[in-house]
Amino acid sequence: MNVGGCLIPVGLVLYEIIQLAAFNPPALVAAAAGCVVNSLVCYIIARPVTGIGIVMPGVVSPIIAAGTALLLAPDAPAPVAFAIGVIGPLVGADLMHLKDIEANEIGVVSIGGAGTFDGIVLSGIVAAYLA
């Protein structure tokens, strides 16, 4: 598990989820729905690459996250977009493609590593702009 691309962002998402649960439960539901949508999109566009792991275009997840957050949670788009933008690539690109790693003998994969790190970092930047 990559520290900068998985552990720290997931820790921040957990904090945001706790805050949303306490102060804005409808936004928490929007975040959950957005995570499902973004995970599916990330799963579809991500590909295993020998020597790198799972890769996907870095701008797709932040765009999906920001758009979904603005549509589903216009009163709290920043924390919702951040949660969607972090969980989508980690679940959709990395975790859902683990079976492909074993089947294609890609090698070692870092969850939140090189192939999805850009999308996660850009999701944080876009979420900050929404704030």
C-alpha cells in the first residue's frame, strides 16, 4: 500500500466521512453513490501494464468526482468530491483489478501507486478548488 497514494488519502476520507455523517447525512449518501459510479468508471478505463501495475488516465477520476459531487451534493461538494475521487481509483482501478494482476503475471502492484496516484492527487486538488 502506497503511503501517499493510499494510506494518507484514505485517512483523510475517513475523517470527511465522519464529518459528513455528523453534520450532513444526505451528503454522505451522495458520496456513497458517487463512489460507486467513479469505481465503475475507473474499473472500465484502468488497465494492467507490465512493470508498472494498474494505470489509468489521471484526469478522469477528478472530473467524475467533481461533476458527481456538484450534482448530488451541491451544499458540500468539496468533501464529497474528495471522497469520491480517492475511493473511486483505489477500489475501481486497484482493488477490482487484482485478479488481472494474478492472471497476467504483471508483478508487484502498489495500491494507490504510480498508475492511480495522479488521479488521487488531482482529485484532492479539484476538491480544494470546489471549497
